[in-house]
Amino acid sequence: MHDQALKQARDALHERLHRDGLVEQARSASRLFAGDFSEATTVGHHFAGSLLGLGVMHEILGEVVSLRGETWRVPMTGVPVPVDADDGVAFAIAAHGGRRHRMRVPSGTSLESTQHVVDDYLARVHRDAQQVVCAIEMHGRFTDVVLRTVAPPQHDGETLGEIIDDEVRFSFSTWTGTMVGFRFPDSSKGETIPGLHLHGIADDRRSGGHLRSMIVDNVTTHLWIDELHPVRNGGPDGDTELANPIDFGRYEGPTTNASDSP
């Protein structure tokens, strides 16, 4: 009954925002970082029919990357594994519909500078870039790529920050594939992940994960600019404030001097 009511509410919101698109988010970032890794939704419920998306599997069984409704998890091996529709997800963001924009990201652009390119584009085409969320798809060739994944929690009460401290990094001098994700507004009270957040999957499906750093070589980039309407279809989130603020720059942002692949 509850699931049916959620589906009806989501369908109504989809209809109302069809022209402008819709970004759905299951669970707040604060609850995820505080250590709530339980199932918030399922792969099929959240990513079916979506353009692109990312997330984290329940109990941290891998980073999630979704493209055109096909979804993978990237476990500690760094090799993407297709997931089933009824598999659980602890945190998920998916983009549906919207008007597509093509944007040029020049060769030699770093991950940090890619965010600046996106922001410059948003400033030209939208009156208030901090009131929208931008879905992003970059496909092509990259260099100096560092992707990460993480292990499941080792003990009860372990936070995501503690888990990420032991993240596994995979480095590639050249890498060809698709990066998908979102540019959320910088202001966050723990509900969303501010800044540019991308996950990748290689064309040969042999590597993927959360993007830590890269340099653009030759890519095609598309954006979908949507009004910010997080829809928590994983149940009530409660208070999104944390006693200790999340250092998103440390855990989610660009990094340097990454080691070679194991």
C-alpha cells in the first residue's frame, strides 16, 4: 500500500515536471555518511527508465553507476557487475527527462576545472545556477584517471567517512568510457552532495567506480538542467543535520598524487 502511494506520487510529479525533467534522490547524504547503509530503495524502482544515475549499494556492496536504465555496482575488485532490479540501494540519484544541452569541455580540462566549465555554462543559460541540479554525461577518452571503490563496513557504527579513508583506488594513464553524475548547488545542509559528483564505467565494462581525478582528452558532454526536486522514495529521512559537518571536499572532491592501480 505504501509502495503504491509512493509510486502514484512519483508518477504525478513526473507528469508535472516532464518538460523540465526530474532528479530523484533516495536518502539524504547525511544519513549515508552517518552510517545508514540499509536499503533505501531498489535498483528497479529508482533507476528504471532513467537517463543516468549513481549511488551506493546497500551495506556498501559497491559504487553504483547507471546509464539508460542499465545499472552496475563496482565492488572492491574495480570490475563492474550488473545488478538485478530487486537489489537494494542505500543511496541513489537518478535523472529523468529534461531538455538536453551539449557543452564543450576542452582537451586538458581537469575534474576540478570541469566543474568550472559546467558552472560557466549554467550561468549563461539559467538565471540562478544555485537553484538547479545539473545531470551530466561525458563520453570519450580521458587520461590520468583515478577511480575509487570501497569495502563493506568492518564493524557496526562505522561511518562512510571511515570507510572511504580505506578506499581502493585504480589509476589509468588512458581510459575510454562514460562518466555520469550531477552538479548540485554548493549550499547543502547534508541533504545532497554539493559540487560535481561523477561515477564512471569503461566502454569495455572492465573498470568503473567513483571518479577521483581525470584529465579530459576527447569527450562529448551533455547536460540536463533540472529544477531541484529531491524525492526521497526510501522512507522518512528525519533530521538531515549532522553533529559533525561532512568534509565533502576530502571524501568526494578531486584528489592528486594517486597511487598506481593495485
